[in-house]
Amino acid sequence: MNLNSPAKVSEVLFDRLCLPRIRKTGKGGDSSGYTVLQALAGMHPFVDMVIEHRELSKLVSTYVEKLPGFVSRRTGLIHTSFNQAVTATGRLSSSDPNLQNIPIRTDRGRSIRSCFVPGGEGQVFVSADYSQIELRVLASLAGEGALRRAYENDEDIHSATARAVFGDDSPEHRRRAKEVNFSIVYGISAHGLSQRLSIPRGEAASLINRYFDIYPEIDAFLRRCISEAEATGETRTLTGRRRLFGEFAAARGTQRKALERMVVNTTVQGSAADIVKLAMLKVAGALEAELEGAGLVLQVHDELVATVPRSLAGRAVQIMRESMEMEGLLQVPLKVGTGVGANWLEAGH
């Protein structure tokens, strides 16, 4: 059979192997997409083979075969283009090639990062990224409450949520709590959460309700974002950057729900994007002023990557952490993790 044909894969999964039908495609057929395959993993060897085949095909076609074609003949380096005004939330995007989309979730995917090495002789990468920046922004904007206190006390927020929602922080419950924490930032529905966690919609709705019982300030903040956007026709980030929502007041049904999610996402993710851009300015200026031969080369949402002479790596780590952990910007601490390596994978942490 043709493993590259979703229709043929679905036929084998659901008509021949009689595995549970989980989701429909836009055209009404049975979906064999990523989330469906993850939910079916382990039920039959064919499922695991399809997952592996798709991962390998994606890595080969998107990265292994294409990235070498972007190496500049003049410099011998890969140069991406960063776009300031493409994403509605204000995040930078990357194109030709998209270096913000290099895989990280699987061992094979991570190995692609080992192919990225600094351009200068004797240089290393220094990577610095924010820990849970969007949740920290949410805790700051929402005001006094349990989420903010957890960050002030330097707690593991996912474990804290798991204990509050499930009664313990076992690995499985912590994983689910982590999914709920990050999903709330995007205004996810019970239907959306049920698909992410592969649980019934009723159970997902119950999880969301328990979450808001624990963090009522988050529920109040989300409602406040939506009501203000409806009243003013706009939403603003932490730094005052606006996104207009003039069509909001007249929207109904699914359009209304989609706009509500956009309002929340723009407010929180947009504020995080503003913080990262401020950090880029501070880091670039500090590195240029103090360390000869050092400079930023990449931004991947909440991660900054610099190249520095190996002998200066320790000081570069200090500069990047100090520049990024801007005290007083939020009502909770900003935390930054750092790593140093001869390639991008090694510099991870």
C-alpha cells in the first residue's frame, strides 16, 4: 500500500484493522492525522510503523534534503529572513529557510539540530531561553492569586496544578496538568482539550472547570480581556501594542469563539513576544559592547542563540541571563535557562 496516502492509511486502520474511529476530516472521512495516530499508538504494529514512516519522511524531505540548498555560496552559512509583520500576535517569524521550525520533540528530530554549527573557527553556540514565559505573563497580568504565588515561591507550576486538579503529581497527571496550563493560554475549548489529551469531552470540561476553581483570577482575567476587546474593538499587549478587533461585537457562534481565543492569545503571547524583542535589544547591545566576536544569530520564539569565542562562553552566559531576566517588568520573576555547545543540539539544556 501507499503509506503516503492518508486515505489508504485510514482504510487499513479503520476498515481492515477495525481500530477506533476518533476524528473526521473536513470532507467527512476518517482522519489518520498525528493526534489520531498518537491516540491509537500501541494498539497495532501498523500504527507505530505509520508514525515512524511519517516522522522519517518529514525529516528527510523538509530538513535533510532542503536545508543544504540554503547554504550561501558567498559566506558558506545558512541565513534566514526574520519577518516583523507577519504574525498577528507580534512574534517574529522566520523564512527561507524557517529556522524556528527545526524539530525538538523526538530524538531523531533533535538530531537535526546537531547539524547546525557556528560559522567562525573556535566559536560555540550559547543558547538562552525563557522558562514558561507565557504562563508567567499570564500570572502577572491576571493579578493576585494562586498562579502568581506559585511563581513567587519558585514552585513547579505543572506539579502544583496536578496536585490541585488530580490530587497528586504523578508523571501522567503532571503531563496532563502541563497540557491544561499551556492550553488555557490559548483559550482552548473542552472539545480541543479532549482531543489533545484523548479523553471524553465531558472529562475535559470538568478539568477546565477544576482549573478555574483553583485559579479564579485566570478565569476573571480571560473574561476581562474579552469584555474589553468587545467594548473597545482592540486588545493591547503589556507594552501597549494594539491589535484591532472591530468585528468582535457583531460576531456570533463559532466566529465569536474564535475571536475570543485570538483576543486572549494576542494579549498573552503578544506580551511575551514584546518581552523577547526587548531582550534581543539588550542582549545584542551588551554582547557587542563587551565581547569581541560575539553576537546574536538566531531567535526561536522564547530562545535566543548567540555565537561567541569558546574562551568567552562563560561571560556570554552571564550577559545573556542578566539581560533577559529583566526585574520589575513582570509581577513574577522571569527565569532563563542557558547552555553552551559546539552545535545547536549540544547547546540545548
